[in-house]
Amino acid sequence: PGRTGLAWAGGAATVPAGVADVVAALAPLDPRWTWSAAREVVPALVAAGARPRTCWDLGAVGRLLHGLRREDVGALWAAAYDLPEPERLRGESDLFDVDGDDGSRVRPDGQLSREWLRGGWTAEPAAWAELLLALQQRQEEQLRPLPDRRAAPRGLPLPLLTAYAESAAALLAVELGADGLPLDVAVAGELLVAVVGDRPASPAEEAAGRVRRDAEVLRHFPGDPVDLRSPLQVRELLARIGLVLPDTRSWRLEPHAATSPAVAALLTWRKGERTATTYGWGWLDRHVGSDGRLRGEWRAADGASGRMTASAGLHNLPAELRPAVRAAPGWTFVRADLGQVEPRVLAAVSGDDGLARAAQEADLYAPVAAALGADRPTAKVAVLAAMYGQTSGTAGAALRDLDRAYPVAMAYLRAAEQAGRVGHDIRTYGGRLLRLSSVPAQEGLGRFARNAVVQGAAAELFKAWAATVRDRLRPLGGEIVLCLHDELLLHVPVAVADDAARLLVDALDATASWWAAGSRVRFVADVSVVQSWADAK
């Protein structure tokens, strides 16, 4: 009672039955744990104090391999064996749920038994483990033949390495949600007072505050008040002062702010309103715990680019509130941001020698500007426009010169765009399936595909880097507390800050050595040690 027996090739042990004890007992074997989905399994491990080092996340690999939007075992099984995607399980079984089930784990049509998936497997946990292991092996078999697009492939195939990294990112996503981002609640309160006013004592007081903030803008405009939250009414408001615009986007208004106090007031109001409605006092109460940690739900891959995403405003925290993100006493932040990552990724994934040579420089845009015969700002706009599918505008001539200077990279982008236009499925450099054939034909799908092959690959590189950092950070006693697009934020004891800074650079070099093997592309990171996230430049 209270003990469990473990056996493996070459050894056996009896340990306490707790999850953490089992994980600790097997840690010397350095196992790669297999589970259906990290968000279903890992919270219990984290709560028990267990942090597995490596894993194979069937759901994460299903998204990578099959372009799935689901991670339940029934859907993963069906995709692995080329079966129709099953209906989602309902809350309770009915006649149609059991139709076709004969008591076997696998139904006559090849699908898994719905009754077994609904919880019947708990009577046969060993059989369930065998099924998950069989599914892992099936996924691995399907990954290995996928193209390895590296210039000089070596070791394990890139799609398999990507599966390891995506699995680690799914594990990290749960840890990020559990650990949270350090935030000084007192500082956050002071910042909110400055932007939206004192904490309202009632809904009526909160509404009165909105009216006061609106009045600060409306006093600049003649005529009756309007709803500042309505773009149409704001257009009409601007017309009163002779400003007729096709829309009210901030970038369109900003050129007029210097000469129009009314426009300046409107833009200032928008910043404050965003903070008040999305990051106001209610946000602080809902998402910041008593331990001073801001928590949200993290996802290892969104449906489009594959980037990590988070709720609770973690990915969109306005600059006005970043001073509240502060390290705990005796700790500090070490922040790293990948520099010019998407054009460097384009150089690696396309195999363009000229762009790869430019990517060997700390500032990639300087040699690109020389190759185009343009200034650096124009060269930067041209490269970004090429990746995002823009073909005209101020960088139009430079865009045409890109075809001459970097024909392989531009052909790579055009091929992806053409696939999107005709609705052909494509795979990213690391093997992620983008199921464009299942998307109704629509304008802009070509541009989406053009960018997705770059942004998706950049996300794969970022997560592989984050996984390496997570592993190497353990001996230093630090933690990753934020993954923001191309930026990592570590929270570490002050005594190991310099070690953590070196670790970030070394981990990037180690990741790039296999991820971009043979490409000669240099990846760089801007690293700084700061007490507040706002201090990071």
C-alpha cells in the first residue's frame, strides 16, 4: 500500500506511489515521456513538484504532422491511420455513441471505441499506455520520411527534431501558465491610477469614469457628443474639424496629431481606453494571484503561424504597464530577443546563398542595402514587404531588385504564394502541415502562405531554442517566465545572471547548428540583464 513497482530494461525499483516520486525514480534513466497532451497531464505533475526533462506530446505532434486543430486521442488515432476525423465526444453516451462498438478497443471501422475513450480505459491503464506508445511510434514512422530541407542534413531528420521541440514547447506552455510572470501589484496599481484613474468603488463609478475620459476628447470637437468606441461615429466627428479620412486607424491619424490637439487627444484617449477596458482593475484582480504572478493560459502553437500564444494579455501587455513586471527580491530578469530573425530564417529555409552571406553579418540589412543599391531603411522595408506579400508602395523598385539580388529566396516565397492561391497543402521547413486545401478559396490566402512558410519556420526555430534554454537553465535554478514571439524572458537568481546571459547565446548557437545545418546563416540575440521588463531595450 502506498508503494508502486517500476521495471525497465536493466533494472527495477519500488518507490512511493506519488507522481513526483515516480518521476524522480526514473529521472536517472533520462526517459522521454509520452502522453496525449501536456495540458491534460502536466498540471498534475507540476502540482506534485515534478518537471520531466523531455517528452513526446502526441497532440503537439499531431498538429505538426497532420495539421490537426484537435489533440484528443480519438482524433490523433484517426489521423495517424488515415481515417475520417471522428465526431467529438459528447458529455454522455447515447445509442449513436455505442453503435458499432463491440467491446473492443478498436472498432470494426478502425476508429477507437468511444466508450473506451470516454473513460473505459481506466480499467485497463496498461492497455492505454500501450496504445499511446503505439501511436507515438506510428507518428515517428510518418515523420521520418518527410523531407529534411537543411543544406547539410545530419543526425536525426529535421521533422523528427521539430517534433521533439514542439513537444517540449507544449510542456513549457503548461509550466508558463502554472508559474506565471512576476508582477509588482503595487506598481501596477500606481500605473493604472495614472492611466485610468482610481479604482472604482462600484459599476456606477466606473461608468462615470468612462464619461469623464470621453469628455476630455469631446471638448475638442464642436457639436453633439458621439460614441468614441464607434469607428463610424469617430469618422463623422473628425469630419467636423475638416479631417475626412477613409478610416480611423491610429497609423492614419498619427500624422495629424502634431498639428491637431483634437486628434492628439483622441489618440491619447485610445491608449487609455485600451488599458481601462482590457488591462484595468478587473484584469488585475482576475489574473494576478496573491503571490504577485500574472497568469494566463498558454498554447504551444496557434492555428496559423505555429507561434506560442497566451491569454490574460500576456502577449499584448501595453508599454505603459511593463514597468510593473519586476523581478523578485534577490532575482533579476535576463531577456533575449532574436535579431532580424525572419529574414535570417528566409535565408536558411530557401537556400539562397546571397542572402545567407548577408545573414552572416550582425546587421543583415546593411549588405542587403548594398546589393540593392538602396539605403538601409528602404532595404528593410523591401525585405519585410517581400515576406508579407506586398508588391508595391514606397519599396516597389527595391522589391524588383530583390529578384535580381536574391532570386532563390524570392522564388521560394512565390512558390508558397502560388500554392496558397490554388489551395494546395504545404509544409514548413520543419515539417508542419498547413492544410490550405481545407480552407475555402479566399483573397489573401496566397499572401498568408507566403508569410507562413517564413513565420512558421521562425516559430519552430524559436521553440527549439526555448526548449534548449529550458533544459540548460535547470542547474542555475532559473525559470522561463515569458515567450513573446521572438523574445525570451528568464527569471533567475542575481548571482547567476551572467551565466544565464551566456546560456541564452550558447543555446541559440547550439540550436542553429542543427536547425540550419550547412546554411552558414548566423542567428543573433540581443541580451540584457534588467530588474524591470520596461528596462529591456
